[in-house]
Amino acid sequence: MRWLSPFHPSTAAVAGVAVHAWWQGHTYLCLAHHASLSFYTLDDDTPTPAGREAAPVCVRQVRLHARVLAIEAVRRAKGPDALLLLTDHPTPRLVRLEPRESWDVHAAHVWDLHLAGRTAAELGLGLATELPAADGAPGRWALAHVHTGQVRVVSLDTKQGFDARLDDVVLVASAVLARTPSTPAMVALLTISTAAASQGQPVLTFYTIDAARHTLRRVPWGDAEVVPIPEADAYGAHYLLALPANAGGGVLVFCEHSVFFVPPPPLAPRGGRAKPAAKRPRPSPPALQHSNLAHGGQVVTACVLPTRTRPVLYAMADGALFTMQGPAAETPFAVDRIAHGLPVPAGPHALTPLGDDVVVLASATGDSLLGVVDRTWHTIHTWPHAGPVLDLAMAAPAAGPAAPPRLLRACGAPPTHCLQLLSHALPTVLRTDGAAPGCMDLYACHATGPAGPRTIAFVVAYANEAHVYDAALLSQNVVAGRVVYAAGVGGHPLLVTRTHVVWQGMTWTPGAEIVAAYASGGHVLVGLHGGRLVLLHVNDTGLVLASEQVLGAEIACVWLGDEALVGLWDAAVVRLAVPALQIERTWTPVPSAVPSCVLLHAWAPDTPPGLVVGTVDGRVLVLDGDAVVHSLQLRGRRAQCEPCALDGLGLRGTGLLLASRSDAGLLYAVGGQWLYSPWPVRADALVRVYHPRQPALHCAVLTEARLEMHSVTGVQQDHVTTAALGAKAPTSVSLAAQHAVVALWDEDAGRGRIALYDRTSLARGADVALSPRERPSCVHVACMHGAEHVLIGTGFVLAAGAAPTAGRVLVGRLDGVRIELLGALDVPGHVLGVAYVSSYIVAAVDAQVHTYAWDAAKRHVRPIARWGCAFMASCVAAHGSTMVVGDAMHSLTVLHVEVDGTLRELARDLDPYWTTAVGVYDAAGQEYVGADIAMNLFVAQRLALPESATHEAWSHVMRRTTAFHYGDMINRIVRAGDGCVYVGAAAGGVGMLTDLTAHDAQVLGCLQEALASETHSVDGVPWTAWRTLRTDTREAPPLGVVDGEFVRGFLACDAAQRAHILAAARRLAHDAACRDALHETTLRSLLSRLP
């Protein structure tokens, strides 16, 4: 059983719409993502679940068990707007969503659009809704196109619908026109003509909706059946925009170099065909208005701005944004370019006005933007996104929850290609810094006032002295001795050295060495050598001994609050009453772990405090009673914990700022689950909370002899470092010891380059140019003859849009900070993948896999052997002496590279389908992972022959051990180790598939099955149906996978739902150990441990 969870979320947006009169009667922005909806406030006065915050704030996220294709808001005469969602998989559906109380949504109606035996539409796929009428009445019809040659027409009033067959099979674009009181609803369809006279040419036709006969009735355009757009323009027609009734009605037809305004054709009073009186000519159709576009190209999306002049806003496929005056303006079709280089919109619904010239631009290949349209475009908010993932590389493997992996992602589309380093870390902003050579420790001294805590001083400790600074980092004085603790008491710094305690010039000197101290309120708890514990009272007269106690072991650490805690060197933690210091309780959380810090901490205001223990070996243990419910291993030793308020980060309660000598981060709880965000610092870091006069989390960081002041801006775990590439596509990446080697292709210039980037900062280094029109498709860094070499596979692009028919395999050497090309070999095809296996270069060349030997002395690439694919070697992966080949239509094949360079087929997956990515999942278990164009992910294992077969240890037969519908097109699979891979997908997300222990798999499998049977998604699609693997030849329910995102939804359920789900899960458990683990506290701890 495997655990599948998102490492970096899919942030591609499909569309954004404003919904009016929703929660508490306010307007919200709904941003539709790949398989979810996010609702945002649009102004600061709009309420949120946490109160009123600066807009936009995400107030609700809705997970769907389907892919979102299109979204439209339906205005209603009374009450809140409705949302229409067009979704896909397992079957196309049209879902009507409406709001509920408590920030919830529900499906008011669902239309199943599936038609058996009909092929899916490739053009014109989408949703069109009727615009409000001239009298302001809301639209009544919606038109959905998901099958070729067929549309579904749906009544929004009666919720009835019917299927209508198109006269022309291929639909390019559609629109539902704004009606008038005297005319029925009308649709405009842009189709590819099948008539002999105009075959292959886009034509525009109008139809009325005949609800009684469940059909679309064609409306002729005068004597013609179609609108007579000139042939030179018609071949470039590709987009329709319906104009509102108060802007003239009709449609705008966008062609590649022109635009036409087409008013609706005249109708008879009952909507039939206009029949002229006898001996009278037919009435002339309305005149077409036409204008050429100086900036030609493909219009992706357009909308009408709700201003007095009602201009048209449209976006192009090259990232340019234009405004155009409508046909009724004083200067019709006057065009102004207001922006260029913007992210390309995701589709025809990706540009939506929200009111007051505010527009949302949703993109699947770049950032989604909220902007204001004036004479220019002004971005007021950005939702970051980079997709699709073109390649993926493992920059650093994971080393536990406190040390997440780092991945290098090549992603994007023109003009927003980029490289990104992905990791999990707190987002911080550096405020100021300064040198602190020789510094060994850092303490922040706080004082509590009416406005809350504030920092009054910093104490920077050195080997034999300490420097005291005020909150502005101005030096105040120097204290002799090794300071082991400092804090603020009574508005003044209190310093503790090995030999004495100093406060406002007054000193208390014990009879033994001080080993630990902690101050709270007007008291100081001091631990002395020999197990003696002392409580001091601080007042204007000095430091007065209040009580003392002798413990049975040496003291390691102390803490003081309403009670006192002491960690001992025998691994025990003792709780004592204050001020008498009477022993009340003793814990031993981990017998072999000596505490380095102890405290009682309440994660939320309404929860009782629990014990938290940091240990000298770098662990942090969270206890509930006597049980350890969560543990975290930090890098480095002597874990320290400091409470910090989370209000400034948008969360309730308090978290713990954790630090060791090599690690730091924030541990916090959301919904009863513990989450950890590492601090983005280098080794040898120490972090302390400080409180300037503003409501935010600020931290003082001591790292590499520098003192830095940071503010924490959030708690999200996604930390991204980006290097923008613009129009240069990163077709492949591979990592060397110091550099990332990136293959770049400039489509406009027709030139390819191999560039070096620093693998930590992504700073650009040297590069080398390839031959003209030579497109690099793959790179691989390999150690050959004791030095790092770069293997490059290319293909020659002789004409725009044409597939390469010839290419090269090149060998280069990494010489310090540059690449030196050593040799190359022309090959008869496009090199789609390259690797270094068993001292041979292995390349996928069109429908074959080739092996080559590299002669370093002669700088020559020599062919060795070939192996023929069934269709196309679309992708390759290697580990050891094994190659996995994605054989396009024939799934994956496992090859072995022999010592002489020949290739031997070991196994072949028996479920052929179009393969997009492959990888080696577990080399020892001979398990291989693959993905296909139906957005499925699977693991196939090579089967062992029975013991009677003595001549061959393994067979060619493979079986699927994992089958799962991932829900997004996987473009790349990268191996992190045996039993762990990362996948990069088209919507920009990165997921992780890793093995579970047998016990965890059984527990989580029961929880997943109970969740699937006891809960329902908003769109009504069962989880099992959503995650079922489907291809043209195979259908398999989810197998061998625990869906991490789905299972973590258990934590978002209310108490009654959780109890019901757990009861169902326990009934599914097969043994007592599994049933015992199916308790809420145990599950929260388990889910906190999993990535």
C-alpha cells in the first residue's frame, strides 16, 4: 500500500466569476482550479470566518471529485447567484451550486451529460449561458458542449434539458444571445462547414431554442443559411462574444486579423422562419460591421466591461491585453493595447469583469491576476502559479519532517517559462541584519504592557561575556561571564551566568554552578549543580530566595509558569507546585532521551495545556497525558521550544518556534493536526521570537556570525525560488554537483542552448549554443571516466510545427563553471530521452532505443546496439543496469543493458495505453511506475516464476500493484529512493508516492474506505468513481493507494461526523491492533507524521 499526497499543490486556474448575495449577502470571487473552487472576499468590508480582513481573503475551499472545465455565474431575480460548473471524469456533468449557511455550498441540481458511444469534443469544449434580457430579467438557458456533433441545452428555470445534434459536426465556439421581450432565446454557433461549397471553412449560424420540440431551429440569414463572412477572414474565425442587450446584442466574431459585429437575424413573431409576403422581396439581413486588427493572432478570451461605454476587453495567446470600443460607440472598434507579457488566459471563460473596472484573469500557465482596467492594466493581487511541469529533478532528498526534500522544477509556457526550486519553509522577509562574529547564543528580553508583549533588549552571548542591545540594536552595556539565560523581568533585562544572577545592578550568587534558569512574572527558577532547585522572587529590594527543593538527579532544564517543570539527566520530567516547589508528578516520555527544554503549552485558547519536551538529540515530543501524540526530529542537537502567537499569521492559538544548532521552524496545530514549517536558513542557526510594536510574528536569527531580523508572513509550507526564463522553454533539467544543467529552446529565434544555473540560488551561469534549428529535448549529467559529463539529445526543427526527423547525441564535459562540447553523433530521428547505464550511453530515438560507447581519447560516440519499440519510445528512466521505456501506446517495457552494451527485454506491462512518464519505483522489488494520457498513475511489478522454473529467475509477466486516477496529466516522474517517487503534472502540481508500513496501510485503508462510504463530495461523485483508472481498454478501481488529500479530509469533519466515520472504520478493521489505532488522537498523530 502506498501513500499519495501533494508535495506542491496544483495552482492552475480555469476561470473566475463573481457571485452576488452569497454568505451574509455579500459578493465573493470564485476562482476555479483544476479540481477545486476557492472563494475570496472582494473588499475589506466583506465578512470572513475570522472577522474582517484585508481582501482578497480565501474564505472557503471546495474540493471536487471531478475536473473543472468551465464555470459561469447565473444571475437570479431574487436571492443569491447560482454557479454552473461543467466537469469531466468519470462522466461529463453540469452542476448547479448554491450557498448554504456556515460558509458552505451544496449542489442544487446535477445534469448528467454523458452520451454512450459519442466521442469527446476536442474543439469548442465549454459552457455558454444566456445573458440577462434587455429588461434585466435573468438568463434562462445554458448550452454545454462536451461531445462531438452534439450539444446539451438546459433550462435553468425548469431544470429540464435536451440533446441537439449539430448540422456540422465540429463546433469551434458558441454563445447564447441576450433576448428581447418579443423574441425567443437564440444561440450562435461557429462550426466547421461540411457543405460542399464551404467545406472546412468556419461558418456562423443562428438557432432558436424550441423547448416544446426539444430542438434547435436554424434561423436563416436573409437568403443564405449562414452569415456571409468573407472567405479570407472566415478561415481565421475562432471566438464568439455575445454582447449584452444594452450594448446592442448580437455577437462579435474574432478572426485572426479582423473582427465582425453580427447582429441577430430578424425573426417572425413566433420565432419561425421569416416568410416574406407574396410578390414582395425578402427583408434584407442586418448589415455586418467589420474592422481589421492591427495586432493579429488568436483571441483566447474576451468580456464586456460594465462601464458606461461598455468597451470590450480581450486577451491574446501571446499575453497581450486590449480594449476595444463596441459597435455602438462613437469610434466603433477603436483598439488600445493596455498590457503585454501577461500570463496567457486558461480559456474562453478566463477573463471576467467583477465590477468597478476590476477584472480577474485566470491562467493555467502563469500567475492568475486580479487587476483594474484603466488606460492601462494595474495588477492589485496575484495568485502565483507556474505550469505545466516540463521536467523535474531531485535537488536534495528528504531527511525527515524537519528536513523536507528540495525539487527543481522546469515549468511554464511562453511568455512565462521559469525554473523553480521547491521546498517547504516559512515565508519570511529580512528586515535588517548585522555582523556578530564569535557569537554563541542569543536571547530576547520581553516586557508585557497594555498593548501586549514587546521586546526591550537583546542579549548576544559570547564565550566569556555578553553584549546587551536595546530593541533598536543599539549597544547598551557588556556583562562579564558566560551567560546561560536572559529574559525580561519587570521591564528590565535579567541575565544569568554560570556563577550569578544579575538584575538592575543587583546580584544573587548561589553556592553551586548554575546549570539552567527560567523567568516568569516576578519569579526566577534556577537549577544548580547537584540537583538543587531554587525559586527567586524579584522585587525592588533585590533577588530574594522564596523556596528550594533537592531532586534526585542532575538538572538539565527548567520552565516556570503557573507550575514549574524540571527536566533531569535521568530523562525524567518533574512537575512542581509554585511557590512551594512540592513535587506533584513525574513523567519519563522517552527513557533514553535527556530533556533540553520542557514546557506546558496550550495550542488553542480553549484547550488545556499539555507537556512538550525537547531532547538533547534533537527531538520534540508532544504529550497528551502520558502518551506521546506527536514527535518531530530536528537536525542538530539540543532542541529548544519558544511559544509564539499566531494571530498575525491568520491562525488562532499559539505555536512553538523550534530551534536546534542546525535547524529551526514553526510547529503549530490546525484542526487538531500538527504541522511543521521549516525556517529557510542555513546550518548553525538559532532563532528567537521578538516583539516590535506591530501585530506580527518577528524573529531574531543568529546564523553564520550574523544577526538578522525577520518577519514571518505566513505559515504555508511551500517555499519557492524562481528564475524567470521568459519565452525560452526549459525542455529538460539535470543536476550536477554544483549546477543545474538546463536545456533551453527559443521557438521564435529557432535556437537551442545548454545553460548552467546555480542549484541553490538559480543564478545564471555559462551556456553553450547548439546549431541553428537544433532543439534540445533531453539532458543528463553522468560521471564518466571520473569527471562530470553532460549527455544531450536533440532534434532538428526544420519548419515551425513540424516534428523533427533527425537529431544528434552530444557529449559535453563540465569544466568548472562552463560546458565544453566534446563530440556528437548524428542519429536518424528525434532523441526523446538519454541516460547513462552500465558505462553506455542509452538514447530513445523515435521508435528505437540505442546504446552507444564513448571513446574519450578519440572524442567519438560509437553505436553499439538497438532495440525496437512497438510504437514510440516517448520517455525513459534508468537505475543501475535497468532501463524503463515508455513505449507510447504500449505502456512500459523494462530493459537490461548487458556488459557488451546490448539490450535485453526483461518485462512488459500488459495493459497498453499512451504513456506520458515512467520511473523505477523499487529496484529491489522490481516495481516500475508509469502514467498515461488518461491522467492515470500505476505501478507494475515483475512477477517471479515458480520455483520449478530453474533457468530464469524472473518472468516477463507484470501485474499492477497500484492503479489510480491521478486527475491530472503527469509529465515527469523522478525517483527519490526505493519506494518513493515524485510526479510533476500539467496543472503545476507535484505529488509524492511513497510506501507505507503494513500497520499504517491497514489503519489508513480502513479510514479511507469509511470516508468513501460515509461522506459525499459537493458534486455528488463518489471518491471511488473519481479515482477509478479508466482507459479505452481497461477500467480498474483504485488499488494499493491511500489518497492523502482525501484521507486528511477526516480532520475537517465535525465531531459527530468523525465519530460516525471512526465507527464505520472500526467495523472494517480485521484485527485488534488496527481497531485500537482507529481513534482520533492516534489518527491525528499518524497523519501529522506523514508527508
